[in-house]
Amino acid sequence: MGTGGSGSGSVTSEKFSIIPLCPNRHASSCHLTYSEREISAHQQELRVDVVVDWMPIDVVLIPMTGVVTNTGYTTISPIRRSSGVVKVNLTPTETIKLRGAMSLLREVSVNMCMEDSTLYKISVVSTAGGRVVWSAIADECPGDLTVTSLGNSVVLDARSCALERLVASYFAANTARGTRAGLKVCHPS
């Protein structure tokens, strides 16, 4: 995240904030900071700080009854709304795969970006043309998936290559170009 100095310039510090540093699903974020300071010509002092946001594991499951729709976009933009809606209804087999990939996601603390765009949406309606009973909206920055069911919301880290590859695979090659391009930035789970 950066390098900096303080005081007379004799202290140098580095800060890293990377989820893979904390492989445990309870860790919603993990920060590692180290600082070094010269004490004398032959001595240095090293300080290491680790901060972990520890949260309960909420396993989020897509309902297996109803119509499951994956919505992508031709154009995504942080300035305007995502546009060029492309909808694909998932088969029960596709829904089971998506359910499995989503069940492995970890909950995250509230993240924020100054500019954002909707990357894709997943919705479940009880019957064709019925009202939405479950939804998940993925944003491009910071890569969160906000799942809403029965009036409750959970925010998950959607930057999982397994999930992103799966979501992208549901769209035909020449459709949902904005969504497909946005899903190529995943990091390993």
C-alpha cells in the first residue's frame, strides 16, 4: 500500500493489505506493516504489526427452487450505470456449480471506492415473472458481492477466480463484453 518516513527520516515503513496473507475464512481483511529504524551505524530496529479483522463465517447459498438469472453488461463504467443488459437463465446444474463457488466466499468489512460500477447480478424469482426473493450484486471496485435475502444483506469478497470464471462462462463469447472484461482481474482464492 505504500512506503513512508516519519520524524527525521530515520524510520522507514511499508504496509501491505492483501487477503491471501490470511487464508482463514474468518479473516475479512488482513494488514501487515513493518517499520525499520536505524539505531546506530551497526544496529537497526525492526517492528512488525499485524491487524486481522475477524468475522464469523456466513455461508451464503442460492435457493435451488425458482428461476435463477445471471445478468451481465455490454458496457461497465465507473461514471455511468452499467448498460447493455444481457440475461441468461441458469440450468439447475449451473445453479449448483454457482452455489458451490459462492459458498466458499468470505464475508468482508465495509469497503468503499470513489467510483464503482455493477459487474453482474444474480437473481432468483419464485416463478417466471415473479418477484425477486434472492439477489446478489457484484461491483467492480472493490470487488464485493452484496447478497440480499428476506431483507437481510451480507457482503462477500467476490474476487475469487473460481466464481469469476464460472459467472463469465455463462455468457456467450460475444455477449456481456463489459462484464467478461471486468471478471479477468480476479486473484487466486
